[in-house]
Amino acid sequence: MRCARVWLRLWGTNSPCDASLIVGGMQRGKKTMFFQGKHVDKKLNREVERLLKSSRSDGLLPIVAAGDPVLRQQSMKYTGQLSEKTLKKLIAAMRTTMLEAPGVGLAGPQVGIPLAFAVVEDHVDSGDDYGDVDAGDDFGGDDDEAMGSDSDPTSDSDEMEAEDPREFAEFPFHTIINPHYEPLGSETRSFYEGCLSVPGFQAVRRRWLDVNATWQDEDGVEHSERLRGWPARIFQHETDHLSGELYIDKAEIRSLSSDDNLGEYWWEPVPAEAAKTLGFTL
């Protein structure tokens, strides 16, 4: 089922996203009144409602694949274009779709809606494979081998967190609206990651180790939080989607591997052997 081309309605009538939200050191900031009804785009709202009604019987939304123009557009800043009811239904559908994929993040453009928001969620003790993101995105593979682990990740999560260089950490469900990040320091890390919009493949991508993440939640409340390790990677991945970027744009292209080959050959967390054998630099 093809995703509704909601984005066709948007371009040419609205300005691009201004992802410049800065909240300083505050964990929670002022509230933006999304739902006063002043900015609801009635036509867009109806189109999103049609998308939700046309979803599968299990409530899952179709995920847009690479090559669709919506994934390469600058998303618009969210200012209340959807009614409160429609936004909450869309968030719920995106979360269901993300978890079923399975994934740890899903951005608006990945369901055909170029508004600047995404959903993210990852749990250290969930029993699921780490990093099945895109975030909507699939970081690290579909089985424990692909993730660089030959044991149940729930067997000793504290030890895994201490030893695994990817620095997995609990990342509760968030709706991140108009997200933005800034690196804290200069440290970076390079690991395999993937994306549900580029199914079946993964590649090594260098990302900031620590970031200051800012966003608004579905109630319009501003947040600022320091993220490190895997949660920081998820946040960066999803935020990048909103500027029309896919992770492969800045990945080590010679590291590109099918999910099956990743599990067969490159299951170690640090892709040093992959770099040596496939010919890329970490």
C-alpha cells in the first residue's frame, strides 16, 4: 500500500523547518500552545486522517522507502498544523508501527508527512534487539548476532551497558517535535546502523558521542537533555531525517552490508575487522 502523498500538499505554501529551539540548561521549559486552533491546516488535517483510516487492519502505517522524494525534503516546523486529536492518533499509530517493525525511532517523513517530529523509544531490558530503530530505524540488525551479542541482552544488562562500547541506555518513549541537537565536545563513535526506509542493509556511520538535545513534546512543552551513546545516536538519526538526510549519506559506503552478512561476518560491536577487510577508515 502506497503512503498517502501528504507532502505534495505542503510544499510551496509553507516555510521550511526552523529547528533552532534552544532551551539552555533547562530540563523542561515553557509551553507552546499548539492546540489553540489558530494554526490548524484543515486540508492537511483531513489528509492525515485519511492516511490513518487507510492504514492496515492492525493499525500499522506504510513506511516510505528510499527514493521517495518526501525523504529528501526539509520538513516544516510544527506549529499546530494538525488538531490535537489528529496529532495524538498519528503519534499512537507511528509508535505502533515503530515497535512492530521493530524499531526504536520513526520520523514523520517516513510515513509520508514532512512535519518536523518523530517518535523514539528504546529499552535496555526489553528483550528486543538493541537499536532496531529508525530509529523507525533499524540500528544494528535483526538478531543478537547482528548486534554484536551472542547472548540474551536481558541476561545481564548492567554488565552489557558497562562493556558494550555502543553505550546502550534506557530511552523511554518520547515524541520529539521540532528537535535539534548540538555536539558536546568533539568525541565521535563509528558503529553499524540501519534504517527502516533502507531495509535489508546497514553501514558504519560516525556520530557525536554526546549531544545536547532539545525538542517540544506533544503538549508543546520544551525540553533540553544531554544524551550520550546509543540514545544520542538515535536522536541524531531521527533529527537528520527531518532535514532530508538518510544515514547512508555520510556513512562509510564500503562498509555497506546486508543484514545477513552483518550477522555472519561483522557482528563485533566495534567494526575494526570490517574496516580492515572491506577497506574503509574508522
